[in-house]
Amino acid sequence: MSFPHDPFRIGPVEVPNRLVMAPLHEITDQPFRKFIREIGGVGLTVSEMISSEALIRHAVKAERMMAATGEKPLSMQVSGGRPEALAEGARLCEAAGADLVDLNMGCPASNVTKGGAGSALLRDIRLAERCVTAMVKAVRVPVTVKMRAGWDASQKDRGEFLDFLRMFEAAGVQALAIHPRTRAQQYEGHADWCIIARAVEAGTSYPVIGNGDVNEAADAFRMVEETGCAAVMIGRGALYNPFLFRQILDPGFAVTTEMRIDATLRLFQILLDLLEPREALHKIKKIGAWFTKGVPGGHGFRQNLHAASDAQALLAAIDALRHQGAA
Ligand SMILES: Cc1cc2nc3c(=O)[nH]c(=O)nc-3n(C[C@H](O)[C@H](O)[C@H](O)COP(=O)(O)O)c2cc1C
């Protein structure tokens, strides 16, 4: 295989290149995925984690998380700790147009793990097996898993993740993304890519997607070289630099200040188009300053952004930034 340009397959689904945008709760919603697809370079996008319990209650917020704007291929990620709820959640995602359904076995947040979901599944391989088996039986589209290296350092050191990998294979899982921090680490320390290499060495029939600490184009190449993973999944790196996928595909791809300001404006426009005004404003305040770190006038821009009370004020803040950048 040749990284990063060659397609790869997850069951029957072809992913056009080896770059995956990671699921990010309250970030990789429909507007953000539309934005990152427009910027280009990404082969596969994943929804934010959607609670299967909320889906089966038909909670409006969860149902909205399944909204998509025709991006292909699209994976929808469900979370939960009950096989029946996960099976129904997977069915609902498939009906909403998911090309793949992913099970979250990594979320470290205690409000998720205390219900037995996310990384808590790493503590009970039999329950995890019942969960993936129920999902595989429930849908025709491929089921995938995103996991951490273990619950804590001792579980990681015992290499228990390898038992999970074999279990996934027997249960019919068709791809695995691995973020090699433990639950106990949360987001501290570094992602131990040796775990990705060991997962690849296990020789599973499904592709292993590496994840964690890819912040620059060179990191992606190094991850593939050091681990042999089939594809690279990027989360936070793409928030600070949404052009990262393009830069991995084309090392000569240069990002100018103007491009970063244009990208910020475009994200604002998409959010304003697709969300209610209040929600759009909230989201823009949360994520709107990421792409302008280091841009001249960025500090004043962030202040204007936080003070903005409507869309007009947001657009004026961008205008002011553009003029400062050009000055
Ligand atoms: C704000 C935030 C939200 C996240 N939400 C999810 C999620 O919904 N589902 C999931 O599987 N992982 C989630 N993650 C984990 C990321 O997908 C990824 O595994 C992790 O950030 C490591 O990759 P990175 O170093 O490229 O960011 C989240 C991470 C962050 C920082």
C-alpha cells in the first residue's frame, strides 16, 4: 500500500485515501464535517459520538447528530454499554445514511464510563463482545471500533488490547482505530505508537487505523513508517490546521494567512447556514479562533469574537482581522 494517496477498504466500503478525520464530541457535527470536506484532503469523516440510549429515546439532540450533507463515506459513531441499545442505535444510524457504524470504546469521560460506555467497555471483554456482536448482526454496513490502549497502565502492559483485537475479528468487526493512550491518561502524556505497531503485527484481517498526536504532515508519515498502520486518523491537529490533510497529500501545499482567514469565514458561514442563530454563535465562539492562532491581529480578533452578540458582529470581527493581516 502507498500512504497517503491509495484507497483502502473497510469491508465493501472504499475510502479514497488513507486520511481520516477523528470523531470529536461537539465538534465533528454536520457543519464541521461539511467544512473539512470542502477544505479537502480527508478520505473518511466520522460523526461525533452519539449516545445509543439517547437515540432509542428519540432524543432530538441525538437524532440531529445523525444529520449529514451527502459526504461519502461517512461513519457514525455510537456509544453505549447495552448490546440491545447499541444494536438499535446502529440500525438508526444505518437508516440515516451511515456507510459505516463505529463503536466508541475510548471515551474517558466519567459521565460516559459510569454508564458502562466508552472506555469502560475495555474492562469487560465479554460485554464488549456482546456489544459488537449485536451491532454486527443489526446492520448490513460494516461495523468498526475505536478503542484506547487499555483502561490503565497495568491493563496496557498486560497487552489485553490484543485479546480485544482477536475478539473483534471473530465478531465481524471490519476496521479498528486505536488511540494508544489509556483511559487513566485521559489526554495527558503522549500517544504510545508502539501499541499501534503491535496491533498491526497482530495481523488482523481488518485494517488498523493509527491515531494520536499527529499534528504536522511529517507526523503522519512517521506514524505509518513506525507502525505500518493502514491509515492515519487526526483529531486536534486538524482543528488548529484544517489544511493538514491537504498538506499530507501534497507536501508542497502552502497555507497563507489569507487562506486561514478565509477558512474561518467559511466555517462561520456554514455554521450560520445550518444551525439556529444562537447555536451558531455559541459554536463559533467555541471553535472560531482556532485557525487564526499566530495570524497578525489574532488576539484582538479573539476578543471581538467573544464580545460578538450576533452574526453581523462576527463578520465584522473577521473583516477587521483581514485588514490587520493585510496591513
Ligand atoms: C474535544 C474532543 C472530543 C472528542 N470526542 C470524541 C468522540 O466523540 N469519540 C471518540 O471516539 N473520540 C473522541 N475524542 C478522541 C479523539 O477522536 C482522538 O482519539 C484523540 O483526540 C487523539 O487524537 P489526536 O491527537 O489526533 O487529537 C475526542 C477528543 C477531543 C480532544
